[in-house]
Amino acid sequence: MRLIDLLIARGLSRGDARRALQSGKVSLDGVPTADSGREVEDDPRVRYDPNAPRLTPGRDLVVLRKLPGLVVAWKPTGMLSVPAPREGGHKNALAMIRRWFGAGLPVHRLDEDTSGLFMVALDEPTQLGMKELLERHEVHRGYLALVAQHFPRGAWSVESEFVRDRGDGLRGSRVIPAAPGKPPKPRRFQPEPDQETRRAVTHFSLVENLARDAALISSRLETGRTHQVRIHLAEIGHPVLGDPLYATRRIAARAPRLALHASRLAFTHPLTGEAVEVVAPLADDLEALRRSLSAREEEDQPPTRRARAGGR
């Protein structure tokens, strides 16, 4: 059922439903959504709250969970997660959390163009505890991505050693991981650089192969290197759509922004021992892109002259 049809079935007029969607009064898994065409089930995950604060879905930062010493927020694309000196006064999620809660210490980062779940500690013991969990790989960090080409079925893990400069100023694997049916490929450095390497491990699985030579995949970070998901996907031949760094121009142009979304966090709180899990549905713009990539080309074609004439 489409989201707007569900709201109508719950008693809203079509006009009221559209206004509720645009003003942040409707949420899915706690994340405000304005995507009226999103396919949903009639269950508590979808909530309409006329008293919810007015905001713009997909543009405003939203706090999803407030835990002892820790906040889990939903960060929109285009917002920095932490301050960047070169960005001047650019709005960032960490500064907003500090303004709202009077404190905020970084735990991890999301790329500016990546949407989704982001953690901020409110005190030093929690910050240190969360960082220890990350170092021990005890935080489940799940991502959804729209990638080029159909993806292999089943689980697929990629492990490599990252260098800061693969030869063109970008990060990458010293030995390019094996794609299906292909061997690993060492990079040729001229001259061989004296660079420290860092182990990077990502686990992938297919969610859905889409009609238009693309796929929705899920990934889980075992390690947390800069651009790790993007690099590994590009190196195995499935770059993220809209990626301006690691995809070709043609693939980068297939999405209006980096089609990467932080969708799941799961961990045991380091101080209270509480089991915590937070999920966030695919961001509105990426869900709309997924639907467009699911449609076969003939479905988007205008009716032919012969069809309009009733087949004469």
C-alpha cells in the first residue's frame, strides 16, 4: 500500500495527508518522511502525529534515540557530521547536538553526502566506551546502497589493505579485491610508495536486483576506514550510483547524490549494558530512485499512436 493511501485509510483527507507529509508529521521507524508513494504496511512503524514539531523531511536533523550519555540521530544528505575546518561555518550535526543537549563528543563520522544514522556521545566515559566497541568491531553498522549492475546473490565479504594514495590522490586497496570470476589485481605504483596500510573488511548481501542494470545492496562494516564501502564496491565492479570520487562519470550521473544510506546501528551500551538497535528506512530521495530503477523502460514510454487509436 502506498503511504498516502494508508494515511487516507486512517481517516485523513488527501489534502491533509499531503500537508502532514510535507511538514514532518508522518514518520517511518521514527524518521519523518514526505514520500507519499513509498510502499508500506499498516503497522506501528508508520506513525502520524499532528503535534510533532514542524520540519522538512530529508533536510532536517532528527534525534531518534536519547540514551544515557549517547544520542542516535538521523543525518540528512548534504550535512557534515562533524566540523570541517575548510568548510568555515557550514552547519554540522555535531554542533546541532551540542546546541540541543549542551554537550556533544564525536564517536564516528558519516560522509557529507551519506544520509542516515549517526551517533554522538554526551560525556567522555560514553565516548571512550563507544570507541572501544568500534575498535573491537562490536558495533553493527549497516548501510544500504544503490549500485551499478546486478549484484551476485548470497553473502559476499571483501577484505583488503587500504593505502591513502592509490596513485591518483584517492584512497584504495593495495591489491584490488577479486570480483566474481576474476583474480585479485595488485596495483602498479611508480615508484613503490612507502605507505602504511590499514586492514578493511566489508560484508555485502543483495537486497534486490533492479530492472535498470542496478541493485539495492546491504553492507556491514567490520572495520571503519574512510570511504570503505564506496571503495570496496567500486573495486569489485559495483560502484555506488552518484559517487563523484570512485565511480565513472556515467555512473555518477545516474543519481542526484551519493546513493549510500546508514540504515542500522546495533550494539550493547558500554555503560548500562542495554542492547540497542536502531534502524532507518531508505531516505526519501533514494527510495524514489529505487522505484525509478525498478520500472522497466517500456512502462515509462508514452502510449503509441496505434495504442491511442484503440489498435486500429
